[in-house]
Amino acid sequence: MVDSPGGTPGRVWRRFPQLAVAAMKHLAGGRSNLPMRPLDLALLAYLTHRDDLAKAHDPEAFVEFVRGCLESINYSISWVKRGATNDIPGQRFMTGVSMLERRVPSMSLPEASRIALAADELAADATLTEAWGRPVDVGSHFTMSSSPPRKGRLLFGLVRSAQAQSCLELGTAYGLSALFMAAASPEETPCRIDTIEFYEQQFSIAQDLVGRLAPRKVYCHQGLTTEVIPKLDLVDKVGFVFHDANHTRQAYIEDFGAFEPLLTSGAFVLFDDIRWDNPIPESAPSETYEGWMEVVRHPRVVRAVEIDGELGLLQVR
Ligand SMILES: C[S@@+](CC[C@H](N)C(=O)[O-])C[C@H]1O[C@@H](n2cnc3c(N)ncnc32)[C@H](O)[C@@H]1O
């Protein structure tokens, strides 16, 4: 192994607090014209007093992930259905949409760091799995299929705006999006999140992850969405749904039909990848956009917007 200039990487990390303080002093002393943004300072100060960075397999990706959970983010919105907004749920939806257009709340540094370490751990997992009938390692599949911080922040902001007691996620994968949703509710009054995954291996990795990082908040179920949803034993009606399972017109419609009776009045439903098409040449067209528009025409849907042209958010009466 080739040593880094300051010694082994381990020694560099042990010296990280001194290096960080030296960097801050250097910048504060005006001996550098490198701009240091408040967010960089906050990150540096936090990481100086923790060993989180030393635990990361990929420190650069780890820091970028944490940054994505904290930096100022907004989204582009286009309306597709606009019911009157003079009722309380309507105002809640408008407030949520305007939050997305202006600035989604930042996550806390410890929460961001916890999720970033979980993502780092999964991305480094070389265990063999299968995706779309092909062998692939967990790390590559996780990186391809899981929510990056930009989507995670969207979930975090929307679960807060929906003021849900109970959330449902279709398509758990490795549990990362569920962690973003779980971070939106306080420990004392947690929102319950039920999440469904078909594949056994992803289900058990997710179950282990959320059991460690979001116990008493996230409950994983294994099976097909349309089979599991009717068997869910929920205490509260669902106030927020994230649909990120099968991305086809038919699945959007069938899944919406299955969970619609569970929705509370004013619930938010977010569909991912409304303009997705299956890249596998021999597969049938996905027609997700047709499916999304068909759901929007459902008589219970009062308002709907598209986010970044990629996700569809609706509210039911
Ligand atoms: C895009 S990934 C989900 C990513 C995850 N929500 C995240 O952001 O971290 C889609 C997942 O849905 C699962 N899935 C697809 N169709 C399903 C179905 N009908 N029932 C249950 N799970 C399904 C797949 O196995 C896959 O793990």
C-alpha cells in the first residue's frame, strides 16, 4: 500500500481535527482567498469533533451526501390539476408546494451524517445479488436504485408538510428513502412508515438497516404491493404515500386503486419517475406518464403538480 503524504490514511484521519482547525485559522487569517461558505464551515466544525468521516469507505461521496442533506435546495413545479384551495388541506398542499419552490428545510447534521454513513456502507457492499435477472453486487445496485439526497430532501420536506401520522412506501429497495422519511418526524411523536419490497434480499437488508437507524418508526413488509396492501393492519389512515415500486402505467393504476381506500382526507401521494421508460429493449413500453395522468383523473384527486418533470405529487379530497 502506498502511504498518503501525511502518513497512512488512518493517521491522517486521527490528525483531522488539527488539520481542520489549521485550515479554519488559515482562512480566517485572510491568507487565502478561497471562499469558505457557511455550510462548509458548519460541516468542518461538525466533522472535526466526530469520527464519522473516518468510518466512511468513500469520504468524498460521504461529505457530498451530507452536503446534499443540508444545502439550499428547491424544485421546479408545474401544475396539472388545481382545485380551489380555500380549505385547510388545500392550504397545506399550497404551503408544501411553495416550500418546494423556495427552499426545503435542512436536515440536522447528526441525522444527515447517520444516513450518509448508511449509504456509504451499502455502496461499499460487494455481496452478489440479482437485478432484472442479471448478477450485480449490492453496492452497484444500491447506487443505481436508491434515492440520492435531492430526492431524500424532497421526501423529508413533504412528509413534514403533509403532517402525516402514517406513511406508506411502495418499493423499499435498501431502505434509504424510508430513512429520509423517518427523519421528518420527531422521536417523541413518530410518524409510522410502512414500506413494501418484493425481493427477499433487499427486504432483509432494509429491515436490518431501519431496525438499527429508525426503530419504532419504519416497518418493512415483504411481498407484492397489491398483495401486501390489503393485509396491512394500520392504526391511522395514511397521510403520505411514496410510490417507487413498479414503474408502469398498469402498476401506477393498480397500486393507487389498492391504497386509495387507506388514504386520509387531504393525503399527499408522490409518484416517482412519471416519465420513465424501461431501457431494456425487449420490454413492453412502461407508459408511466399515461398511468400518472389516469391517476390524476381519479375523482378523489383534487390537486396535482409535477416536480422537476420527474415526480408527480397529488392530493386527495
Ligand atoms: C427504485 S427502487 C426503490 C428505491 C427506494 N424507494 C429508495 O429510494 O431508496 C424500486 C423497488 O421496488 C421494488 N418493486 C418493484 N415492483 C414491486 C412490486 N410490485 N411490489 C413490491 N416491490 C416492488 C423493486 O424490487 C425495487 O427494490
